[in-house]
Amino acid sequence: MDFPNIDDFYQLINQKLEGWIESGIKHLPNFVVAILIAIVFGILAKVVGNIVGKVMRRAFESRQIAKLLTSIIKSLIVVFGIFIALDFVGLKGTVTSLLAGAGIVGLAIGFAFQDMTENLIAGIAMGIRKPFEIGDVVQAEGVFGTVEEINLRNTLVATFYGQREIIPNKILFRNILTNYSVEGVRRIEVPVGISYADDVEKAAELITDAINEKDYVIKKDETAVYAASFGDSSINLLLWFWIRYPGDPGFMVVRHEAICTVKRVLEENDILIPFPIRTLDFNSKGSDKLNTMLEKKETTSESESSPTRNSGDQVNGDSEASDE
């Protein structure tokens, strides 16, 4: 077997190196331009990131969401610059492979962290829509309290019972959310019952005038008392009035004062707030009441005891007559 000469090896390697050097020198301007493009896009990403960051911090309550969106925009600018630089050098196949690989990796991450991704997207969407802000009083999925913090994955709510509830953003995004702070007002309803013997119109007028004297009542022309229904022992009324919410005094204090005011004004005007009355009927056909049955029983007892006393007197009289 004949082995190639060492000079042939050297010549082959030399030709290869000369080809690389020639190709490198030929593409050197493109490499320089590609590096400059990458540097320019890096500086551009930093400048745009600073500007966008300020705008995002003003637009979003959550700083985490603002930082995330700013980072995404900066990364997109840098990646776009790198792709342009690679394409300028002539590595179109590399750019295509990177894009395909990024799509596959993104799809795999999306499936692996589906719950986390859903909460993240919901948090960004709520940051854009702003259904509530920090400090708002909200109610959702059985949680009622004040929003303390809005994160990328969840929202922290301080309940009025002193607990902190952590609600995933997707729950707030999907389900019904009640915001008590967005309108700045809240209506309070106070039910009260009066006796059937009292005048409903008079009671309604007295309650309305008394409530409207309170400083915390707003929209006084909409304060009203309505007859709601016929109760077992009373005519049920419903008082409606408006307050500023959130505000001072708070909801519980206002409702407490309203109930006390209604009770006081009705008592001062001799209008009865009846308690439940029960009538006991011991007859299966509903004819005899308890007091009637007791009266009958007393009458029967008296009638049964009277002949006994008379017969005793008669016996005593007969004995005396026999002794004489």
C-alpha cells in the first residue's frame, strides 16, 4: 500500500487554509458591518428600553409587569439586530434554523408551563385593561377585600377579616369581578318591619327625612323607603340610600348608624317594630285556641267539684238530725 507523500498533505492543508483566509478577507467588511449592526441594535435596545420602561411604569400598577414588557421589547430589538447581522454575513440558513428552534422551544415551554403561562398572559392582559388598581375594594370567587399587590402570576388581596388571599390572575381574568371602588359610591339597604296597624306612608316619610339629615348620605333625592312584602307579623319595608365608597365613615359604621336611626325615629313617633307572634292551636280543625281550652277546663273542674261539696254538706246535715 502506497502512502501519500508528506508534501502532498502539506499542500492540501495549505490550500485549505489559503481558501479560508481568502474567504475571511473577502467577507471581512461584512463581518465588521455585522458587528456594527449588532452594537447599534444593542444601544438602540437600551435607549428604547429606558423610554418604554418609563411609559410602562406610568401605565401599569405592577412594576413586575412593566419590567417584563420592557425586557421583552429590549430582547426583541436585540434578537432582530442579531438576525440582520447574521443575514448580512450570509448565514441565512443559520437564521432559519434559529427561528425554527425558537418556535419549537417556545411551544414546548408553553405546554410544560401551561398554568404559569396562562396566569402570566392574564396578568399582562389585566395590566392593559386595568379592571382594578392597587387600593381598590374587589370581590371575586368568594374573596372580598382590598387589592394590595398585582404580580405577574397572581394578585394579593387583604380581606376585611385580616387575612391575605393570593388569587391566580387567570381566575380574576375568567370569572366575574366586582369592583366597589371604580364608581366611588355604594348603596346601602336596611330592611325594617312595622306593624299592620301603623301607616306605611308615614313611616316611610319619617325614615327618609331622618336618614337624609346625615352628612354621609349623598344623592339625597334618591333616598327612598319601599314596602317590600307582607310578613308574618309585620309589613316589611326596605330603606335605600347612597354613600361615598370607600370613604369615611366606613360601610359598617354607616349601616350601624342607619339601623339605630330607623329604630329611634319609629319609637319617637309611636310606630311599632313588632317581633314574631305565634298562636298555638291544639285543635286539629283549628277551632279552639289555648286560652279557650283552659277556660273550658276550669269550668269543667268547677262543675265537677260543686256536687261533691253539696253531697258532703247533706251528709253532715243528716248526721246532726239523727243525733237530735
